[in-house]
Amino acid sequence: MKNLFKLGVMSAAAVLAGCAIDPSQCNTMNADAGMVTKARCDIHGGYAHNVQQKQLTLEEEQRLNALFREVYAAVEKEKSEVLMEYRNKQSEYKQLNTALQNLLGELEKRTDGNKKLEQEIADIKAELLKMESDRDPVMIEKQAELEFLRIRVTELEEVFIQ
């Protein structure tokens, strides 16, 4: 009877030891896992643990994705503001240019053949013409820098996606 009792205790201990399972051993996609392994994973929370871990990973990825979207939105907003500022500057410049052309036209009428004044007016007109053909390098540079920043952030996002 004692031997039978010892055999029962050892069998119970063996069964209980066999029930303990590491959550990393529980994979719902494992087609080779036996019924006992699947039952142990289900009973001891191995599957639930894996689901919880994947949920935490998903939430972290969603937070990271939100940060990337926030950066993209800020870059696009800045690009838009730079473009609007550039267009406003162009409009202001056009108004200034028109006023200056009108003034120079009036001054030309009053030079009374003074070659020095005529040359001065011609030089100013030539300078205005050159300024019209030059685009604002600061604004163009800013747009290029913002686009470069957007590309770098996109590359960084692709690294994290992989």
C-alpha cells in the first residue's frame, strides 16, 4: 500500500510538473503541437500571455506611428507656410516694383536730356529686371530643406517598419 501511495504521489508530481509551460512555447500557429501542449498553453495562460504581448507591441507601434504622422503634418504645415510667405513676398515685391516703375517713368520725363540722370534711371531699371529674374534663394532653400527633412523622416519610418 505504501508503494502504491508513493507511486500515486510521484505520478501526481509528474503530471503537475508536466503542466507547467513557458509562454514562449505556446504558439497558436504551431501545427505540430499536440493536444496536451495546446491544453497546457490554454489552461496556464500561455496563449493569453502571447496575445497580451502582441497587444502591447501593437499599441507601441501605434504610438510611434502617431508621432511620425505628427512630424509629417508639422513639416507639411511649415512647407505650406513658407510657400504662402513666398507668395506674399512676391505680391509685395510686385506692388513695390510697379510703384518704382511708375516713379522711374515720371523721372525719365523730367531728365531734360541729362545723360547722367538717364543712365542712373536705366541702371535702376536694369537692376529691377535682374531682381525679377532672380527667385528668392532663402525661400527656395527652405522648401528644399523641408522636403529633405520629410524624405529623411520617411526613410527613418521605413527602418522602423521593417
